Amino acid sequence: MPGRLQNKVAIITGAGSGIGLESALLFSSEGAHVVLADINLPAVQAAVELVKQRSPAVGALAVKCDVSKEREVEELIKTAVTEFGRLDIMFNNAGVMHPDDDNALNTEERIWDLTMNINLKGVWFGCKHAIAAMRLNKPDLAAGLQTGGSIINTASFVAIMGAATPQLAYTASKGAVLAMTRELAMVHAREGIRLNSLCPGPLKTPLLMDFLNTQEKRDRRLVHLPMGRFGEAIEQARAALFLASDDSSYITGTDFKVDGGLSSCYVTAL
Ligand code: NAD
């Protein structure tokens, strides 16, 4: 049985940890060649080793890339195309949540800029250079490959819900990812390039667990989660696989929520 991403070429940013790492393992197990990018090179090198152990038939490459630097993102995409001949999937997933990100009065400008540069500008750079590469994709029917491609941008449930535990720069950056992705989806729909946002709920990954570093902080959130638990990175990877694959061929411009029902919730069950 061919995998759901057989012969496709995927770049995943932030692939050294959490959602990105689980997606790297899942996408490659479904037949994709993967280019794993992260600012933390040893982390993506370790990810590549795991991919090679579990899915030896696919290609896997580790690239050091700071997504907030356009030149590095451009190089990343060139590397994928040079190495594997095309780019079918761009998962703009890298993101940060700074511990000093706070409310309107306390958030320093440097925290705002750092967050926006990675979470928003980094996603724009990824879209910009991936779109240019995807426009060159030729169909290869024998290999099951088509023109166009799929771009997935990781936003967050905080892009659609307010919280009285503020992280203003992070929330604003994720709201902008939703708006930007929607607009790009409309611009490129007739080129067969689909763009969707992934909106994870709160997850048990280092990003959130480092931020919620006491049981009291975690309990403050848990009471609001309909399923009574944080999500797992693999649950996001499965959704990203759907958006990356041809199973979602008629889905573009959507805010794809994988939040355990959080954004539909008024009162949780006892
Ligand atoms: P994580 O911290 O486990 O992984 C993030 C990865 O991104 C790390 O490997 C880190 O080194 C990398 N990274 C950070 N800055 C980078 C940069 N400038 N360039 C390249 N790589 C960089 O986090 P995660 O929970 O897997 O989060 C992945 C995405 O999901 C992020 O965009 C995050 O905002 C979003 N998200 C997470 C949650 C959650 O609860 N964890 C909820 C909603 C959305």
C-alpha cells in the first residue's frame, strides 16, 4: 500500500520538538521525503536519525534555519528542491511563547518584536518561498505527484479565543497567521496551492509546559478543557497529515481547529 504522502517532498519547521517532531515521524512513515528545519541543529539531526531508523526508504535531511531570517528560509527551500527535486508540502510550524510575554502594559517591545519575527514574519517567509517553489512543480502521474502543493501554518486556539491569562504578542501573532493564511489561500487557489491554518489547543509539549511551570498554572487551564486533559503533539501531527495529503484536496483557507472542543465550550462537564 503506498503511503498517504508517497513520493511527496515536505519541509517541516520547528521539527526538533513537539508537533514538528511528531509530524516528521508521521509524514515520513507515510512515504514523504522530509527536510527537517530548526534553529536547534542537534535536535533536528536527532530527528533525522529517528526517521532513518523507522522509515529507511525515504530521504531525510536536517537543516539549521532561523525562520525569522529570510535568507535562511530561502536557502532551506532551495536545499529541499535541489536534494529532492520539488516541494509539495510546507509545514510552517516553528513558534515561540516567551515567558515575559504579558499584558499591554508589561510586554516589552523587544518581546513583541521577537515573537512577531518568528511566529508571523517567519510564516510569511515560509509561504513566500514555498509558493515560488510549488509553482514550478510538474505532474508526475507515475509517482502520483501533481502540480501545486499544500502549505500548513501553525496558528493556535488563542487566535480565536480571548484569555485573561495574557500573552499579548503571542496571541496577536497567531491571529495574524490566520488572517494571512486565509488571504494567501484565496490568492493561490487557482494554482492548486492550498493554504490552511492549524489551530492546536493547549498541548503537553515543552512550549506550553515550560510556560505553565507550576501545577497551579496548569490547573487554571485544565478546568476549562472539555476533555479534562491537554492535547498530545501526535494528535496535531495527524491533523497536519490530513491537511498535507490529497485527502484534504478541497480544503483551503480554513482555520482547522484541533482543540479537544475548547473553542466550542461555555461550561465544562463535572
Ligand atoms: P516546541 O517548543 O515543542 O517546538 C518548537 C520548535 O521550534 C523547537 O524545536 C524550537 O527549537 C523551534 N524554533 C523556535 N524558534 C525557532 C526559529 N526562530 N526558527 C526555527 N525553529 C525555531 O513547541 P510545539 O508545542 O511543538 O509548538 C509548535 C507550534 O505549535 C508553535 O508554532 C506553537 O506556537 C504552536 N502551538 C502550540 C501549542 C501548545 O500548547 N504547545 C498550542 C497552540 C499552538
